Amino acid sequence: MNDLARFSILAVATLLGACRETEVKAPELRPVRTQVVDPKPVEDDRHAVGEIRPRYESDLSFRVGGKVVERLVDVGASVKKGDVLARLDEQDYRNKLRASEAELSSAEAALVEATGAEERHKTLLTTGATTRARYDETLRNLRGAEANVTSAKANLDLAKDQLAYAELKAEFAGVVTAVGAEHGQVVSSGQMVVRVAQPGDKDAVFSISEAAFKGQPTERPDVTVWLLSDPSVIAEGTVREISPVADPITRTYTVKVGLKGSPAPFRFGMSIGGRLKIDTAPVIVLPLGAVFDKGGARAVWVYDPGTSTVALKPVSIVRYEADRVVIGDGLQKGDIAVTAGINTLREGQKVRLAEGASK
């Protein structure tokens, strides 16, 4: 084989090797997953954490002051209407009762004397044996005695009431949720001694930030409530009260949800979660992985099926949820958003749809 032949063979081999190398180095189109943008109403996935509280709860107190000699209930005790909850030292009130009884007896005796004197002077007046002035004086004494009897009876009734007030009784059947006085403590009238809650009606109470009220309906929506310790225990309720003023410390609003049927598993003080049972206006919802951070601004890669390339579109975020994000502005219906494989993309890069991706 002459030199020319060898050179030709070597040139052909080199050319074929270069072609193979070029084929090997050809970049492979990056596969991505996509989703066609289609605004739809979605169930609101936001939830809050709260606790179970009684709807009706009363602070019971003595109507008179004194020294507590007995408290018959503790926190958690069930009471019936009329049950005695606590007692005061009643010796002073018994003494006052005896004094009122003696005062009434004295006033009644004076009334008997004044009545007799008025009758005698009335007879003497008809015969001319006494003067009109003397009769008027006895009549005035009679009226004063009658008034004294009326006053003494009122004082006696008051003394009886005060003696009865030395016992604190339950105004309704319920459960004791707090106590405010111990044995031997001197309390004033109106000071909380026992707090009683009605067990039949329960509220789910939440502290909600003002941002959560944005875009909410004006009517009172239904709420789904569940126990944090056992999410399978679920109850339904309706928002019945929203605090008109924010808490000065937490800057949140108290929202009370009346539970329907007062389910037994929900006990006072239990931690709960709650979520509104409403559908939003049509919104764009994408997986969390679809949002790209570009210099601190949020954006989404959009696929162009005509050129098989991707481009970034800035978007605004309405809110983040557990595994998805609600998009505000920036995307239009029919856009094809890249939902997976976004971190290594670049502007104008050609890509291919992964198997099963939306087109």
C-alpha cells in the first residue's frame, strides 16, 4: 500500500472519529414536567389552631363579704342547680337577724300602744273631753308606729337574705372550670369564688391575624374543626362571633365558632384545628416546586410549545399552603407552567416534556 492510500485511509478515519465525537457531545434536551394554567375555584386550605371553650361561663360570687369557712367543689366538679358551692362565716349575719327580730318586736309593741291611745282619744274627742290638737298628736304617733313596724319588717327580711347569701349556690347545672377563693380567705361581695360553665354549648375559639380576613365573605361561613390529638375526630360549626378589636399584644382577632351538637369528645381546653368550608374565587394553583426565586422576586418558567423553549414570567403570590401555592398576577389561562426541573433552566433554553407531562 503506497503512502497516498495510507493517507486517505487515515483522513477518513479521523473524519469519522470527529463525527462520532460531535454526536456524543450534542446536548440532550432537559426533560421537564408542566401544567396547563386553568383558574378554578378551590377549597380554602388555610387552617388555624385554637381551643375548646364553653359558650356560657359565669363567675359566681357571694353577695355579701366575709370569711370563707368552706368550699365544697374543686375544678372539674359537676354541679346541679341549687347545689351549695361555698359558705361564709355566718355568725355576724345571725346576730344581725336576731337584732332585726328584736327591733320588729319592739316596733309592734309600740304600734299596739299607739293604736290604743288613738282609739281612746278619738272617743274623748267625740264627747268633748279632749282637744283636736291632742287627738292629732296621738294619730301622728300611730302613723309613726306603723312606719316603724314596716321598716323593722324590711330590716328583718334583709337580715334573712344576708344570712342566706352566706351560702353560695349554683345558678345552673354545669362544670366548675376555676376557683378563686380558699378556706379561711376573706372575700368581698362580687369577688369570684367559683367559675361554672354550661357543658351543653361549646365554642371553638381561634386567634386570627388580620391578613386572614382578606377576601373572606361577609356572611358567617361554616367551619370544620378537628382535634389535634386525633384528627379523625371532626365536628362542624359556624362562625358566630368575630371580635371587632384586635388584641393589643398579639394584634390578632378572636373568632368564636359555635359547634353543632356539642360533640362529647371535644372537652374544654382541648387543642383543635379549624378550616373554613368555602370555595375561593377562580384562582391559579401550582405545586410549590413551580415557583422560582429570581433575585428575591417570584417567577414561574413558562413553556412555549412552538419553539420548545422556556421563559421566566414574574408572578405575585397570594398565599402559600401545605403543598401548593396560589398565584395572583402574572399568568394567563392556557399558559404552560413548568412544575418540575426548574432549578437548572435558563432563559430561552430548549426542553422536552417528560413522559406524562401536560401539553
